[in-house]
Amino acid sequence: MRVRPALIAALAALFVIAVGCTPTIPPASTGASSAATGSAGATDTPQMNSSNPDPGALLSVADVQTSTGMTGLAIVAPDSTEEAVGRLNFANSEGTLVAIMNIGDAVAFDQSLSGMNYSRDATGTGDMCYVGPSPKLSPVLSIFAAAQGDHAVMMKTFAKVKGGSDTWLTIDQLQQLVGLALKRWPS
């Protein structure tokens, strides 16, 4: 199985982004949402492996709002800021990025493990899952990733305040959302 280099680079970028920031999406670059999926740029992002589904079919704004209790969330376009490297990028009503989601295959998941010092293995979602980043990279846990068969979903949240330890989503919320996305992955 061949993984596109852009997918690998995007997944690697997801795992090395600094936690101590609250990226804000400029109003002029928020992108448009597709009425069908609620995702911006879902079909034209080069990091998507052609065998992967539309990420908007796996997770929605409503899912994130239900899981977190937040309201006023929106999906913003990939690459609208340096931190918006997800296939789905969730921002609050002020335009602050609160979470991103990437999808890939088992090869990309394995490469994310070898390319990052993750904090610890986790259980309860998929065949294999982990929490990150490593304390060597950041004292704040902000990533949850899981693989089920040949499907992988990775989510990252951000600190509410630059340098702070309070994140927009908890690891438990990220795990719940990653699990939901994996369950919705078409056969």
C-alpha cells in the first residue's frame, strides 16, 4: 500500500505543532462549508489519501458541540492558518481554532507513532490508540489518535491561552470523537 507523501507530511505536522498557542482564523480566510458535509475544502486537500472518505461524513460540528458543550463552532478551511493542518478544523465563534482532525490509513498511523515521542498508549478505542505529545515536547496532553484495521483518526486540541495548560477539549472528549469517527468510517 502506497501512502502519499503529502498525507504523511500533514500527519507529521499535526503531531509537532506547538501546544502553547491559541491560533485565530482571520475572518477573510475561513472558507465555505459544503452543505452536504459541513466540511470546507474536503475534496481538494492534497493530504487526503484517495481511499479515505470525506472527513465531514465522519465527524460534524454538531458532534463536537455535543461532546464538549461548546456552541457556535464552525469548520474552517484547511491551511487558513499555519495551525489549520487538519482535514477538519474546528473554530469557535471568535475564530479561535479549538481542534483539528486528520484521517489516514494504518501505515500513516504507524509512521505517526515512529515520528513522534507520544506520551502513553491508551485503551478503549480502535485496535490501537495513543495520547500525546511526549512530555519532552509539551507538558500538556493535546492529541488522541487511534487505528481500527486500516483506518486511522487523529485529533488535536489547543491551549486556551498561550503557554497555558487548559485546553479547549479534554483527552476524554478527543477520544470520544475519534471513536465516533472510526465507527462511521464506511466499509
